[in-house]
Amino acid sequence: MINSKPKSLVSERDLVKIARREPAGPLRWSESSMRLLAEGRARRDPDRIGRHAATVTLGVTVRTLQRWHQKGFGPARKNHPCYRPIWYSRTEVEQWASLNGYGS
């Protein structure tokens, strides 16, 4: 006798197990996803500039800017603790450069 009812790929017991399963937990963002989000925010705000643009404004190298930050010198560096990209406020960099004799 041929069974007219198609056989399910998942048994009824398996469906009950799946339905009782706990949720996977909170959504976690990967580091690369967070970096892309932060970079997207920087692109939308014209006052935010990256460290390379800041070095062009100041007329120094990226390494000099890093050394200044370690010594507590230079324009205020900004970044959220969770987001990796470092950025500067364009107006603050320009003000700092004019007060301290740097830049073009």
C-alpha cells in the first residue's frame, strides 16, 4: 500500500524541541560592523575629520600627531570607546593650529 501522505523532513518531536529553544541572546555587533557605522557617521558630519585630514591641516605627519596625543599635546582627539576610528573636530583643529602656529 502506498502512503499518500508525504513524509515530513522534520519530525513532530523535533518541531517541539525547536519551539522550546531559548533565544540566541542579545544581538552583538562585530568590530568591523561597528567600524563601518562609525565611519558612516563621520562621513555625514562635515565637522568630523580623520587623523590624515588633521595632519594635512596641521602640516605634520600622522606619527607626530600620535606622539602629541601620548604627551597630552595637540588638538583634542575624539572617539567613542567602542568605536575604533579616531576623529577630530575640524573647527577645533583649525583653532588649535592658529593658536599654536601650525598649519598652512
